[in-house]
Amino acid sequence: MTSGCGGLSNKEKNTYYQKALPIGQEYFKKYYNVEVEFTEFYINIPISSTMVLKGHLENDPYTKVSLYYDFASLKFSVKLSNQTFLHNAQFFKAASI
């Protein structure tokens, strides 16, 4: 059940997070050959249609990573410390968030 104004319930947010977590980890492993640990997430609905996963490299807590996923456009961007990479979301589309 969604909350008022088009927002998501905590249960729905957690469901999206549980689906996105292994996909994000797999993405970093496949394309950057790094293991990541996500430590927090945000879903910005209804303000925007974006989910953000934030964390760090598994053995390096000082190298921060972020994964931004736009539900509407199926595009995402990846941020490793101060470098940002934009990608088409075919990887996520196949994974069915």
C-alpha cells in the first residue's frame, strides 16, 4: 500500500532496496571489477523517480560509491568517489527492478 501523495510505504521501499542491492553489487563487480558494500539507500518518490544506493568499496571505506537509478527513464549513473559515469539501464532492465 502506498502512502499519500504518491509516496511508497516503508515495506515497498524495502522491497525495491532488496531487489536493487544484488543488482548494484553485480554491476560494480562486472563493469569495475570491485566489490561494494551498500550502507544506505534513498527512494525519492514522489519528488523524483530516483533510487540512490550509497556505500563504499568492500575493503576500502574511504572510496565512496553511489548508484542512481531513474525508474522513469530506466537510466542510471554511477559515482566512484569523485568520478561520475552515466549509463543506459539495459543492465537493470534485464534484472527487473
